Amino acid sequence: MEDNIICNCMDVSEHEIVFTIKNNEDVNLQDIMDITGAGTGCGSCVGDIEEILERELKK
Ligand code: FES
């Protein structure tokens, strides 16, 4: 379900996060937050972003 909203504060979908990971070499959590804004509100979604990052980097 790549269109899941991961970050409600900033309205960032899983698809956007995956896209960011795929299009930026050696991307880390902070980069994803800077680029998409995800995780920069309440912070409750940061763990979910990390999980997506780890999952995508294993592919
Ligand atoms: S849900 Fe992502 S910062 Fe609040």
C-alpha cells in the first residue's frame, strides 16, 4: 500500500518516501525528513520512516 499516509502532520505518503529513497544516493533518515518534510511535525512517524528506509535499502 504505497499510498498510505505515513506522516499525517505533513501529509507525506509512503510512495513519496520510497520515491525519495530511490532517487537519492546514500539517503539517510535526516535526508528524508529534509526532502519530504515527513517527521518534522510531532515526530510520531519517525519510526515508520526508519522502517521504510531499512526495508528499501535491503532491496
Ligand atoms: S505524523 Fe509525521 S511528524 Fe507528525
